[in-house]
Amino acid sequence: MGTTTTLFVIFLLFNIITFCLYWWDKKAARDGHWRVSEARLLQFAFLGGSLGAVAAQRLLRHKTRKEPFRTQLMAILVLHVALVPVALIFGPSLLDMLRAG
């Protein structure tokens, strides 16, 4: 498996895990059990799970009216959307520089 494929699989799995974390928190909110902190939910979104977090927010209708959470999540998503083209353009040359030492 190539580097790009490996990174894509990791990205996909992390977004699935993030979605499941939001689902777990939604279920806990309904059942009155232990909740996942907003800081932890945003942390998972920031570390690469922003698409999974936004998908969970929309599909599960979880944390949709909660401010500043909603704004912070959208800011993380915008950051990730801006970084993707940068990574695609400069990523290969940065990897080559790191490998060269």
C-alpha cells in the first residue's frame, strides 16, 4: 500500500471514529449517561475528523444549536478544507525533503 493510500485509510478511519464518538455522546445525552466533553469532540474534529464530526452533527442533529461549539467546528472544517490543496501541492516535496534529511 502506498503512502497516499495509507493516509487516506487513516483519514477515513479517524472520521468514522469521530462520527461514532458523536453518536455515543448523542445516545448518552438521551439516556442520561456519561457524556463526551465538547473539548474532546472538537479535539477529534481538529485532529482530522472534521468531516465525520460535521456529518454526525447534521445526520444525528447533535450540537446543532450549541454556541460557540458550532462556530468552532465550522472553523476547524474551513481550516481543513484550506489545508487539503496545500498538502496536495506541497506535500510530496515536503516528504522528499524530510526523507533526504
